[in-house]
Amino acid sequence: MRTLALILACLLGSQFGFAQVPTGNPSDWILYERANAMVAQREFGQALQLYKEAVSSAGIFPEAEIGIGNVYFEEGEFDLARAQYEKAYSLRSGFRIAETQYEALYRLADLFQSKEMYREMEDSLLKIEADDKKFSDPESARVRSQIAKNYVEKGIDHTLFLYQFTVPFAQAAHSRLGWFYYRTGRYDQAIQELLYAVIYGSTEMNGALRNLDIEYQFTTLSDMLDAVPNHKELSGFASTSDFFLNLYYLAASSYAAGYPTHATQIWRMLAASRISGKYAALSARQLKAPWIEKIPATGRGTSY
């Protein structure tokens, strides 16, 4: 998923910076991009051949190994796809754009979720989270506890005002783990994970708003959500971000953990927002008659 920073970088050439230009043999990368184009056209046979040519030419090309895995995944060859993603991650020192290594783990998580292998899905996401120094370092444990304490005692606005940091590669891992912990009844863990996902998203959104309006300052979450639609450059944000999903499940986890006031505050903001999409309707329903979601015993029928 494209981050808001990347969207703005493409549109504005802003402070967020442009995507890295990969190093290595340009001809290998051209083969790789041609293969990606074939995947987009669902020409999987041609894509597979091009990815293999790129690997053969480069020797070590983990991005193309992921591409091969994606073709196998699309074709329903899950064991082959898993082997490819694991191979790509084992070659992670060879990624031409370093953070692409996490794509292998996210794709593994997708595969495991599709097969209802939730323990393996969790393990893949935890590997990503382990590299998030803002969350996983022993020195970060105090901050992690304080963030949760501030949220419980003073609410979402105070928390987002105090904490601003972003680790884009890990944001989706926190989001998905938060969803998973909520659906499996680990509500305190869910709150902690989703708070980080929301803080990362809020930091990114606030940075974008400041880039577009130098006078903008964060005051409350509600005011921030009201400010976003005023900028056409952010018009696609609602459809490309998990920010509203994370807020919705933070509220749901808070309700389940025994903090109904926190849940109600967030659901009201989402229900009133012009850009929160389906989470406006879901939040409105929760306000009328709150419910708690679970993963069924069989694991079937769930989606993220």
C-alpha cells in the first residue's frame, strides 16, 4: 500500500522525499518491471518467465523472487509461493531497496491468513515489528507503556498531541496485529498495537497537512480529520490508507477492554467524518448497539 508520504512526494516533490532509485544492473530491473507489467495484465506465464530471466541474469535478485512467489500465489500454488517468499527473505541483504525485504514477510502473512494459519501469520508480522526500534527496543518499553497509560487516562487527542513518530515499513504490521489481537480477545495488546499504527498514521497525515499549509497545527483528531478534505492533494488518502480502519479497531478494542468512553469518542468522530468511508457507517452502528467481533472457531469467514 502506498503511504501518504509517497503520494505527496509524487505529487509535490515535498519534504517526504522521492522513492529510492534501485542500484544494480539496469537491464535486470527492466526485466523485473516488464514482469510486473505482465502481472498487472494477469499474463502470469509471461511474468514468470521474465522474473526468472531477471534472476538468472542478476544471480541474486530477491525482488524478482517475490515476484515469482506472487505469480504462484495468484495461481493457487501456495507451497511454491511460500518457498519463494521465504527464499526472498533469506536473501534480504541483496534487496536493492532495503525496506522491500518486509514485502516478503507481508506476503507470507497474506498467504498464511488466506490458509487460516494464524500462528504463522502472527510470526511473520512479529518479525517486521521486531525491526521497529520505536516499539521493540528494550529502551522503548517505558515509552510503550506510557503511551497506553496516556491513552487510557487522557484519551486519543492528548495521546496524538504528545507522540509523533513514524516507521512506515512497520505501520501495517502494527495494524494487522492489532486487528488480530482484537479478534482473538487480547484487547490490551490490541490497544497497544493499534495506538502505534494510529500514531504513525497521524504523524504522516499531520506532516502532509503542514507541508500543504504552514500554519497548520494539530489540536484534536476531529479537527485534523476536518482539515484533510480541504486539500485536493489528499483526496485519495481515504481510499489508500488504513488510518480509519486502525481508529475503528482501536475504538472496538477499547470498548472490549472496558473503556467505552474512549470507544464512543472515536466512533463519533468517524461517524461524522466525510472521509472515513465504510468506517463512518460501521461506527454509527457501533454507537447504536456496540458489538465485539471474534474469529470463529474454524477461522473461516474472516478478512482484513
